[in-house]
Amino acid sequence: MDLNRKTVLVFGGAGFIGSNFIRLILSKYPKVKAVNFDKLTYSGNLENVKDVSKDKRYSFSKGDIADQKHVRSVFSEYKPDFVINFAAETHVDRSVHGEALEFVRTNVEGVFNILESVKESKKILKYVEVSTDEVFGSLPLGSKQKFEETTVFAPNTPYAATKAGGDLLCRSYFSTWKIPVVVTHCSNNYGPNQYPEKLIPFCITRMMENKKLPIYGDGKNVRDWIYVMDHCRALELCLIRGIPGETYGIGADTELDNLTIARMILSYFKRNDSHLEFVADRPGHDRRYAIDSSKIRRELGWVPEYDFEKAFRETIGWYLSNEKWLRAIRKKTSGFNTHITQKIKRNKKIK
Ligand SMILES: NC(=O)c1ccc[n+]([C@@H]2O[C@H](COP(=O)([O-])OP(=O)(O)OC[C@H]3O[C@@H](n4cnc5c(N)ncnc54)[C@H](O)[C@@H]3O)[C@@H](O)[C@H]2O)c1
């Protein structure tokens, strides 16, 4: 089975990973149809899918997954064969600083609405719910432990808790109604089209503006980095070959702390540590994530293909050569990561 002659309903396809996924399937499968349903929040932008917008196999529908009627209507209008959900509130800082209710609406209620429609449709071959390794909580620094599919959920932030809520609903709909749902738990992504509030594009855009890089706490928090196209290829395999009811961990074994990432960006721009500014840590800041992806490698034959150093440099290059994209998305919001930049301002007041 592949995706040719099939309609894939993509929720959240105007965001970072969803837009890269749409580009991947349209370039790989000449006969696929992709329907992008997206609310276009601050992080969703049609600039991300501009290159495919005139493709006859692509359609866009603006809507909110928390609106059950609208979700139902998109299922009955397009009659999808496959469903994949990227639509989510995704920025941990926002979930910590007063916007948690929006996370509950989209990440829990939204997933519930999709599950209901998949259950009603009866023709869906697979629904992939794109989730995160953050649902597993935090690992100790310096340990060799990794998250596995069997690791118990222990979310520490409202973002992670709402993602875990959506994942558990998926589990229950499989157990109760055998709907063909697969849940994936991926580590931190980097690459083109990522909204610049997330660490890597945030640091790149700060350098482009000749501003300091704010670092939470001691900067030793470790993340397990994966290039976005490696993640998208894993998701494509989960759609085609993933076993309903199963979950898959996705990661590329690239553990680096935030300070190392910031210094790699400083070094690209030929700057030194004087351009770093340490700020008060975020509450509930997980210390370390690391994912064991041996199950998806063994069972679905996935392997990450992108070399970290090369893809990382190319990602910086992408932001440098896409200032027009940056201008377009900046128009929608006043600043890219207001919570951490406010802390820089507070640091200055104390001095
Ligand atoms: N970025 C990462 O490092 C990472 C890692 C693992 C898992 N994930 C998961 O992957 C998914 C996509 O993440 P991303 O980084 O592309 O996020 P993103 O913030 O770039 O994109 C999210 C998209 O969802 C849309 N959206 C938000 N609320 C919506 C709603 N109520 N109805 C319809 N559309 C809505 C937004 O407009 C946007 O286009 C998320 O579920 C996230 O939890 C992300």
C-alpha cells in the first residue's frame, strides 16, 4: 500500500512539521491528494505551503479542530482515506504563562473531535496522531536512560499534559472501538518553516537582528534533535505501515544541551559568549529528553538519513535566505518569543 490515489486529510498543515509533510507526500506520490485543515493561529502560515498552493492535488480549508461541526463537515466533504494530525498548541512557554486553556481546547478537545469523525467515517485506513516525547516527563542528566514506548506518561508542563490527554483518548478509541489509530512520540525537530519562538530559529533570528541569545537557567537542559524531514518520513511510514493501536518513538540519537546549540549558532555568525545572556529558568523545565527509536527502525524499517552538522548549517542558511518569509510571519505577532525576551528586559532592570 502507498499513498497514490488516496486522500490524506492533514490537520495543522500550515505549521512547521505539517507543511514539510505535505511537501514530502506531494513530491513523492504523483496521485495523492492532500487536504490541509488549519486554523492559522500565530504559528500557522500559508507562506509555509505557498509553493504547493497551486497544485491541483492540494486543497486548503481554514478551520478549528475544536469545532466539532466543522471537523465533521471536512470529513464528509473530502472523504479522506488517511488522517494525520499536526494541529496543536505547541509552545511550552505559552502553556506555562497563562494560555493553558487554549492548549486544552486544541490538544484534547480537538483530538477528541478528530477521533469521533474517524469513528463515524468507517473508511479511514489510518489516523496518525503526531505527539511528542515530552509526555514522558524528564530524564536525569548524565544517565543513559531513554524513553521507550512503554515508558509511563509523566508530563511536567500544561503543553505535555494536554498532548498526553490527546494520546490517551487515542488509546481509548482503539481499545473500545478498534479505530485504526497510531500515536507517535518524536523528539525536538529543527529545519525550515519553524516559527522562531522555538530554540534554534529563535537564536538564528536573534543573531540576524544582532541581539543577544537568552538562555534559560544554566543552559544544560538536553534535547534529542531530529531533522524535520526525517520525522516526516517516519510519519509517512506510520501512515502506510503502522500497526493500529501501536505507538512509535521517533528520534535520531542526537542529544545536545541548549548551551551547545546556542554556541553552534554563535560560531556560525562568528560571535563569542559575550552574546549570551542567562535568564531565570522556566518553571517545570525538563532536564533531559532522549528517545529510543529501535521499535520503528526494526518494525517499519525507518532510519534517519540527515547528518546533524550538515542539516543544522543548512537550516541556518535557510533562515538567512528567507527574510521575506520571516517578514511575513513577523507581521502576525509583535515578537517571536516574548516570554524569554521579557526576562532579558527584567535582567537589565536588576543590573
Ligand atoms: N516541533 C517539534 O519539535 C515537535 C516535536 C515532537 C512533536 N511535535 C508535535 O508535532 C505537531 C506539529 O508541531 P509543529 O512544531 O509543526 O507546530 P506548529 O506550532 O508549527 O504548527 C501547529 C499548526 O497547528 C495549527 N493549529 C493550532 N491550533 C489549531 C486548531 N485548533 N485547529 C486547527 N489548526 C490549529 C496552527 O495554525 C499551525 O499551523 C504538534 O502536535 C506537536 O506537538 C512537535
